[in-house]
Amino acid sequence: MTQPSSVRLGPIDLADGIRRRHAVVFLIGAFLSVGLMTFIAVGQTYVLNVNLGIPDAEQGGITGDLIALTEIVAILIFVPAGMLVDRFSRRAVYAGGFALLALTYLLYPFASSLTELFIYRSTVYALGFIAVTAALSTVLVDYPRESSRGKLVAIIGFLCGLGVAVIQGFGALPTAFAQLGLDDVAAGRATHFVIAAICILAALLVGFGLKPGIPVQHRQRPSVRDLLVSGFAEARNPRVLLAYSAGFIARGDQAVNAFFLILWGTLAGKAAGLTQPEAIKAGTWMFVSAQIAALIWAPLLGPLLDRLDRATALAICMVLAAIGNLSLLLLDDPLASYGIIFYILLGIGQISVFLAGQSLIGQEAPAATRGSVLGAFNISGAVGILLITLVGGRLFDAIDPRAPFAVVGCINVLLFLASLYVRLRKPRPPASPRPEAAPNSRPA
């Protein structure tokens, strides 16, 4: 009789007690997780334009403030959420997170003021995506045997990216509902209801399909003091500091792409005379194009990251990201057919920096303070979202919709120079061990 410890799912050796059905459910849950969390970018843009009628000149700043407030909440509950998922059933926390996301999408299209929108985003949504993220990253640690950890990390990363591209495609639903005779507000609400229904199905799936119970051995999670003292103390190592900087800009870049690209396309569509649903569809397609390019590029980049010094690889990736972001300054009409070239470059640059930063921190995190260093890396990413979206949103309104991308592109150039400096002054001994980091799958 086959023992649980010998169970395999394709190339993945599963940990003791994990059945194939548990792993299959986790793969489906991972596919849905990030896509459902990031659909807020489409929904929020729709609500600002259709339900609340916010003037175009104010939407960038409001969008940045909504994202920043969510990140503040995330930073505050980051450690408590990790402790919660260790003390309760993984599947209960995972299912609860999806249920909160469903509630978010039920409430969002009925917001009658910006105050309500801020409340929904900073409470219901923030708690939902933190729960889903914490459960996703924890199950990713629990389910594989050590020999298969890297393979499962790669598969989950691919599924998360694919989920974003697929679920963002639901941004075309308002147009379809409008063609069936619904007005713009009703079409938006119907779309949100569809996403909420998918969230509920995801909650039921993980709630009944993942392995029940709590593992006997809990993960050692750093306290807040450890994160601030031990984690950031490691930044005395220039390569760790470089990785923290990469996390800062990688997460900020993701947020700019997810929200400001959709918003830019939506406002351009309105100015071109498109209906509200058609404008949202146009903006969503811009973002989906970038995500598809990132999805295709990621497996091509992986072998390069393994063959180069990680600081060298990061320098190359910063160049790709700078090209993607700064090239948008040449794009006057985001709806032009040739715009897809720019969105492909944008997606390639974004995923390149994200993967290179993950690769570098995975290599440099010392075994003794690994949890604290990875926690500090994630906090650096949250701070990146907070600051870049706050500044970028105001520049979006005051100067140009391309301004947030230009800011990110300039930071990419600075970190390219920093990567070269670290590579030349602090090369890593080739014989040093390379610990592996789990991916940070949090959305904007």
C-alpha cells in the first residue's frame, strides 16, 4: 500500500500526509487567488467612473490613496495574520479570505461615496487579501517535500500569473451586460456579482478540499521586533540592501501597472467617445497584454537568473524594466494599435525585476535570520507600493498619466547603477550556498 509520504503529483513529491486531491485543490486555489485579489483594479476604476462620477483629474490621486491605505493596514496586520494562519486550520483562513473578497465585490458597486469606498477597501478587502496571501504562502511551504520545493514554487508562480491574465479578462463583462440591455451601473454590479460568485466557489473549494487540521510543527515566524531589528540589520550587507531595494521597486511597479495602466486606458477611452463599459474594457486589455507578456517571459528568464551572479542579473532586469516604463513616454495614445508593443515591454520589465529580486533575496538571506530577512523584504515591497502609489497618483492627475511610469523608470535606472556597484565591489563567492525563497504573491 502506498504511504502518504511517497505520494507524487506529476514532478512534485508531496509532504507526509498530503494527498493528491489536496495538492490539486491547492493548485486551483493558487490560480484563483491572485487573479481574484487583483480584479479590484478593474472594479475600482469602474466604480470611480460610473457609480461615483469622480472627475477625471482627481482619479489618479484617489486611486493612489486607496492603494496606500490598504498597504498601511497590510503592514500593521502582516505579522498577526501569519500567527493566525499557524494557529488555525489553513483551509479555514484560506476560505475566510476568499469569503471576505466575495463580500468586497458585493459591497464595492453599491458604494455611494468615497468614504464608503475607502472603508470597504481598508477593512473588508484588506483583511481578505492578507488572509488569502498568508494562507497561500503557508500552504506552499507545507505541501511539497524539500526536494520538490523549487518545482512547486515555479508552478505556483506560473498559475498565479495565468490567473491574473484570465480573471482580468472579466473586465470585458460590463460591455457584454450592457449589450444585453443593462445600464452602466447595473452592468458593473452584475460583473462584480460574477466575481463574488467565483470567490465563493473558491472559498468552498479550499474550505473542503485542502488538508484539514493544523500541522504539528508550526512555522517559526519573526515578531515585529525581529523584523525591525534582525531583518533590517542584515541590510548592512550591501547585497541584502540591494535585494530590499529591488523588492521596493518591484512591488511598486506591479501596483502602478495594475491600477494606473487600467485607469489611463479607461480615461483615454472616455475621451475618445467610448461608453463607460467599453472604456473599462480597453483599459483592462492594456493590463492583460502586459501580464500575458510577463507570463511568457518568466520561464525564459529563469535559466538566465541561475547562470549569472544575482546582482548582474538584477542589473540586466533593471535595464529591461527601465525600457518598459520609460518607453511609455513615447506613447501619446494608449489605445493605438501599436501600443501593444509598449505593454509587452512593460510586462517583461515588471516580471524581470520581480523575479530577479526574489532570486537575490533567496540567495542572500542568512539561515539564522531567514524569516526576519524575508519578512523585511516583504515589508520593503509594501512600503514601495505605499510611497510610489501616493506620489504616482498625484503626478497622474497633476502632470500626465505616464508620470507614475516615468518615476518607476527613473528608480530602475538608479538601481541599475546600484546593482553594478554591488556586483563590482561585493561579488558573491561562487561556492556559497543558495537558500531558496518562496515567492511573494501579494497583489497591489
